[in-house]
Amino acid sequence: MSDALLDITGLEKDYHTLRPLRVRQLTVQSGDVFAISGIDMLGAETFVHLVTGATLPDTGDVTLFGQNTRGITDGNAWLKSLDGVGMITARGILIEVFTVLQNIALSLTLEVDPIDPQVIPQAGALATEVGIAANLFDVPAGKVAPDIRMRVHLARALALGPKLLIAEHPSAALPRDSVAGFGADLGNVARDRHLGLIAITADDSLAKAVGGTRLELVAATGELRTLSRIRRLFR
């Protein structure tokens, strides 16, 4: 049995656009960091649904943590598999009147008003790990800068100790001067924890900051080709 976190082979999924989402082959091991371009926002959302088994491929196979998603028929087993995937997406919901720390704590407990005292150290450690300054812990999420909001999403994704992180166009709503810093911290967190990371992005600055292997999806064929150093210089 493969020890890959994720293995995609011959995937094709119609998501009601000009072309279906195609991925010929993608294998992610612990410690792999990939920045993938060529997937639009709707395609990225579809990709996440396929990886997590929320939807199935029209053709091909998705194997997550050694289990083909077609074979997951038990609801409890499906929910358990989701604990291994951390998703960083602006589609995630933050409760804007809750503080930054309360929003992070929601991934650990429902007792957040006030926060369960036993959870505060863990929530604070997660906030610090993703680069949130302590003076922002008690600020309502609706009043912090967009990059801090994305860092809250990252902290929440890490809360349950995932093996694989997937970031959906995480810099799309960020001010340009915050993209590189967020991207570097995202890549560093994945490397420090020895996680697999797939950052789906059209943002060259983010991809450079994340580091790792840069891939471009060829929509017509599903090939994921490595961006050469020369091509990167002109992007």
C-alpha cells in the first residue's frame, strides 16, 4: 500500500465550465509543498470536494490516506478522514463579532464565550504559530486586516492536527503588500510540521513565497508540468 497522503490518477470531473477539471497524476507525500496554477476558483472548490470525497470523479481515482474515495460508504469513516485535511479558504466562515482567539478556539471547543480556560493555551499557540501578534487576540475578527483573517483560517485548519493542507487561492482578497509574508508563513508552517501542502493559486508572488515545487495544470490534458526557472523569471 502506498504511504502517499494523496494520490490522484486519471481524474476528470465536469463542473459546468468550458472544460472539465482534469488531473492526469498527482501524488503528495508528507513534506511535499506544491504551488499549483491553472485552476480557477470554481475549479479549486471542485478539487477540494474531490479530494475530501464530498463528490466523486466522473472518471479516475482519488486516494486519500490510502483509501479510494469511491470506497468510503460509511458517514463516520468519511468524517474521520476529514480530520486529516486542513483547508485554508476564504469560503470558510468567521464569526465577525467573536475575537480572533474565539474564532480559532471554535475548532477546538464550542465553549468560546468565554473561551474554555483549558483551550486558551492551545488556541494562543496556534495563533502565534501562524504569525498573529498577541495584541490582536482579543480584537473582533470583523475588524482585523484581510491577511490576519486568512491566518485565522490557517490556524483553524491546523487545530485538529491535519496531515495535508489545501489552500484555495488564499491571496485573492489580500492586499499586495501582505501576500509574500502570508505565503512564506504558510509554506514554513507546512515544512515545520512536515505536512503535505497544495496551494492552488494564480498569484505568482504567493507561489514564490510558499516555495516548494511549482506546477501548472494544462487544462486540456490534465498534465501538471513543472514551471522551469526560465519561465518563472518572465511571470
